Amino acid sequence: MSSKRGAAALQPPPAPPDAVPPFAAGPLSITRLSEGTGVTRQAITRHLHALGRVGLVRHARRGRERVWDLNRKRLEKAKQYLDHIAAQWDDAAERLRAFVEDKRGEQR
Amino acid sequence: MAVNTPAPNDTVSTDRIEKRVVLRASRTRVWRALTNAAEFGTWFRVKLEGAFAAGRPIRGRMAIPGYEHVTLELLVERIDPERYFAYRWHPYAVAPGVDYSAEPTTLVEFTLEDTEGGTALTIVESGFDRIPLTRRAEAFRMNDNGWTGQIKHLAKYVE
């Protein structure tokens, strides 16, 4: 859809350090994760271990292969961090408003 | 099952927060509230020592109940009179006993424009993608216990 492309063009480029592999369909092996990405298995393994250390992904055995999946709860928390900081700014902006719009705002 | 449909949030930047407010005050008035360290401290609730100067750090203790143990340090990036003010800091650096100094900072930018009825202020904080995820998760855990209550507390001051 063209509107989607337009919106994407306005977004800053995605940052690589926190890039999350596509687990939308559930747990995946490293082989599957590397398919069609042009990224080496080694690089993907390294990313998965880094994400695993902070609890954002976890792995399990499925038959003979190891599969990786997102820890969605943890990921959600990382996102909520931004929401909380945004709420702090809302709050600070309202205190600033009280301060500049109302003489009583200067009391303390 | 719509497993492959990304949530709307997926297209939202995780790197920056942007707020725009219109204040019923002159640009000069808002500028002073932002860049006079004592005035900034009044509404932001921090007791800053000294004045803002480009390229210089400024420190101060938070004056929010429950956060008095926190010393804020801002590194002023740029001051363009009555138009643009920017500093760097460590976002939500409130964990007692943690040295954040080696960690990445975020950039906070205030931009002022004249608008009908007052001054449009845009606040942008960016650089969150460089903040370690562990730190974000920790901050959230602290938020769970502290911040929700603080917001309610603060609301009383503003009213």
C-alpha cells in the first residue's frame, strides 16, 4: 500500500542493535532464521545469544534441533519503558505549562 | 489466525519520544523557564547548581519525593536563544548505587516557535535504541513500584 510506504519513509531507519528476528509464526531454528536473509548463521547465533542474555529470546529443543522464540512478555516490558518515559514528559510538560501560564506556578 | 499481521506498534519508532504542546505564554517567557537553571529546576523539580552553558555539564539533586537520592547530570549541547535548547543525559537513571556514566545517553531537544495564542514547544528525546535493554527492563521494574505512585503525587502539586 502506498500510504504504508509513505509512513515508512517518515520513520527513522531501524536500529540494528535491538533488531528482533521474525518469530511471528512461532519458534524457529537458526537455519530457518537465516534463510533468505543473507545473514550468516554465525551472526544470527551471536544476535540470539545477546538477546537471550537479556531475556528477550529463549530456546528449547524440538526433536533434534534447537529452536528459538521471543519472550514476548519481556519484549513488551522493554516497549513499556518508552511509554513510561513519554508519560514523564507529559507530566513535566504540564508542570511547565502551569509554571509559565500561571503566576502561582512560580511559587516553589 | 492473523499471526503474520504486525501490531500497529511495530512501525512506531522505539528510538524517540516526541511531544508538542502549545503554551499560553510568550516565547521569551517559555525560553526563560527552559534555560534559566533555577526556573527549569522549579517545574522540573531538580535543584541545579549553576547555570546552563553550551558544552558544559550541570548537576543537581532531584526534588521529587522519593527521588531525592538521584543526582541528575545534564550535558548542555546547544543553546540558540529563544529557539532551541538541547542537552544529553542518562534517561531514568534512578537506581541507587548504579554508575551510569559509561552508558549511552539520550538527547533531549526543546524547540520553540511562535504560534497563535502563544508558543509551540516541541520536546524530543532520542537515542533510546542505544540504551541497553537490560537497563530498560530494570527501569520498568522500578517504575512498577515507584513511578505510578509518583505521578499521582505530582498531580496534586499541579492542581
